[in-house]
Amino acid sequence: MIENPMVSGQGYEESYVAPVGRCEECNDLVFQGYEGLLFVDQLFCCTSCLEHHLKKSGAIQEI
């Protein structure tokens, strides 16, 4: 008879995604496989943070 390891108390190994770094703009954790961006060797958690960073550095301007 095969028993469910969650019910039998044997447990099971959970896998957690480890962060790959922190966002340069907001300092949030960035995880592999999510909306992370790598731009000129700098890591950003989302496109909004990348946009804010580029505006602050003067690389882009709103018109």
C-alpha cells in the first residue's frame, strides 16, 4: 500500500526559489524566473524601477 508522505508523517522536501540579488532602485529581492531585468550589469525587479533609475541618472528624459 502506498501512503501519502504528507499524511503519514514522513514529510516531503519543499523547494524554495533563492533570490538572485537585490534591485538597484528599490532594494527589493529579485528572484530567478520572475520579472527581473538585467541592464548594464545592474539588476532591477521591474520595468518601473529601471525607468526611475534611468530618469534619475539622466539617461532618459520625459518629453
